[in-house]
Amino acid sequence: MAHSAGYGDLFYLAPMAYGIMRGLSRFLDLPQRLPRWHRALNYIWVPAAAFVFISVALRLKSPVLGDVYWLLVLFALLGVLLAVRHYRPARTLLFATAPFVVYKVLEIIIEDSNGKIPKSFDAFLGTTQGFVIIWLITFVFIARSQKKQLEKERVLREEEEKAKRLIEAQNVELERLVAERTAALTQQAQELSGALVELRTTQAQLIQAEKMASLGELTAGIAHEIQNPLNFVNNFAEVSAELVEELEEEQTRSVRDLELEAELLGDLKQNLVKINQHGQRAAGIVRGMLEHSRASTGERAPTDLNQLADEYLRLAYHGLRAKDKTFNATLETDFAPALPLVDAVSGDLGRVLLNLFTNAFYAVRQRQQAGEAGYAPTVGVGTARANGHVEIRVTDNGSGMPPEVQQKIFQPFFTTKPTGEGTGLGLSLSHDIVVQGHGGTLTVESQPGQGTTFTISLPA
């Protein structure tokens, strides 16, 4: 067995120790983990240089200096490994180096004063040295493997952290975009809410305009209808006043003509009957008008549809004639006898019928004004019972409607009339009154150039 290191070996031990410490520093990443140790290990050669200087100056030739330096290097190595023992590869290197340090201490203890190992220990130390070296090399490779594994885990963690930071950044961006979108949607909702309020206001105004238009038609019809019985009442009252004067003159004569007086009294009685009849007619029209004005209560009552349809047919006709004295049309009625009363809001149904009749007279008037030869305007109304329902059919022989118009006829604000002559709400409101207000149906059938039929069906 060769002797241990002497001071003459310091010249190669110092560079070897420096190289070992540099490699250890890189392996354990000491500049980041232990910067002070890293800087100190850069001067591991200084003790060797000091020992050489002392040996030369004092002319010493003792192997103890080399052994001391070597132990200094090993304990410095152990100190570094202990300082970073929390790092797994460092613990593995510490586990690998400990037997080697024990071996070197044992070797220094056994060697003689000349730095040589007795021959009796050669076999033992040789075997031990081989085992220690194999042990050291094996665990160095294990430490390298651990370092690579840790490096992979570190890279993976960094990638995960990078991905996490990216996700967090994306989340922040998404939250910003969501906040911006929410603010935009909130603003749009506020704008839509304002537009809805304006639309409802406009709709209410248009509905009121439609009601006023219907009221105008109704008023004109009522005025014309009530004018006839009033004219009869006035005429018969004037004639009756003349008969009374003749009767008074006859009674003042010395020779009275009893037959003439009886004839005058009979005429007076007949005139009074006529006055009463036409007065009742006027009173009936007024009652109908009052019932129409009370329709806003929405209370249902048994309603005679035959009478209601006939009354509003004539009101609509006379309302149009009040605007155009030259217009004339044939009115046809076909009322089913013994038609059962229907629970309905008579004023609302009257508004529906008035709208349908007004449209019918408008259609036949437009066709008449086209100058078609031999054309006779005709508007009719009929009632019938069918499948547990009561039907009212309003017909005309006007210009009719094509299929595409029939599909839109009940849509709000849709109208075939020129601008200014219709709001497009009449049939829409009529459809709502019949369907939603009375649980019935309102349908249309039309042939271009032949006419149109609207059918109201109500539960009997």
C-alpha cells in the first residue's frame, strides 16, 4: 500500500481540490444556494499554498501537512453538503462521501511517522478502499440521476407556474371583457327600456287614435240614425198642431160637423202613435249609444247578436253616408232565428263589428270608384249556429285581398289603406277582443276581384 499524501503532493492536491470544489459548486448550484460558501471555496488552494510556503521556509519535509490539507478539503466538502442537506442530491453525496472520509481518517491514523502504511494493513485497507470508491462512484451517479429528476420536476413546475400565470392573465382579461360586455349590455338594456317606453307611448297614442276614428264613425252613424226618427217626430208634431187648430176652429162654429171632428181626432191619434213609435226608435238609439259608452267596464252580459249586428251595420252605413252623400250600397241581412244569447261585452263586440263593417264599406266604395260597369256595392251580415258556437259573418263584394295580404291582415300596424286613412290597428284590436277577450276566433276568406268574408266565432 502506498503511503498517504505528503507535503510534496500539495502541488497536485491543490488543483485537484480546487477542481472538486468547482464541480461541487456547479452540481449543488452554490452561487444561488450558498453564495458565501461559493466564494470561500474559490480559495480552497490557499491553505495548500500556505503549507508549501511554510515547508519551504522552515525546510520541513513532513507528510503531515499534505494529510492535514486533504482532511481540510474533505471536511470542507462535508460542511458544504451538511449546509445544503435539504437538497436531496446533497444528502445522497453526503451519504456517499462519509465512508470515504472515515477511510481517509483511518488511513492517517494507521500510517507510521514516515507516512507509510504497515504491510499488515495492506489487504484490509485495499479492500476497504475498493469498497469505498465503488460506494462513492455508485452514489455519485445516484445523485446525478436525482439532480436530473429534480431538474425535470423544476422545469415542469416552472411550466405549470407559467401556464398558471397565463391562465390567471387570461382570466383577468376575460373578467375585463366580461365587465365591458356587461356594461355594454346594461347600456343596451337601458336604451331598449327607453325605446320600449317610447314604443308603448306611441302604441297607446295610435290605439287612442284608432278608437277616436271608430268613435267618429259611430257618432256619424248615430247622428244620421237619430235624425230620421226626429224628423218624423217633428213632421207629425207640426201636422198634429195643424189638426188641433182645425179642430178648434170647427168647435167654435155655430153648426159643428161631428164627422169632421171625429176624423180630425182620429188623425191626431194616429199621429201621436207615429210620434211615439219614432220617439221610441230615437230612445233605442240613445240606449245603444249609452251601452256602447259603458262597454269599458268589461262586464259580460247576455247579448242578442242579431240585434247588435243589425244596429252596427246601419250605424256604419250611415256614418259613411254622412261623409259621402253620393254613396249607396245594398245591405243584406241573414239572421238565424232563435239565436241564443251570448255572454259578451256588447260594446267591445260592437266596436269589432263597426270596424269590420267600416272596412267592408271602404272596400266596396273603392271598387265602385274604379268605374266598373254594372257593379252594385253590397255589404251583408249573417248569423248561424255551428258546432256549439255562434258565428257572425260579415261579407262584401269589394276588391278582395291576395293571399299574402290575408296572412298579415291581423298584424299590428299593417294596413292596405293609403297613408293617413288608417292606423293598421283596427283589425289587430278586433282580433284581440274576439280571441283574448271572448275566447273565440276571427278569420278571413277573400278572393281578389270577388270580395271578402270575415267570420267571428264565439262559444254559445
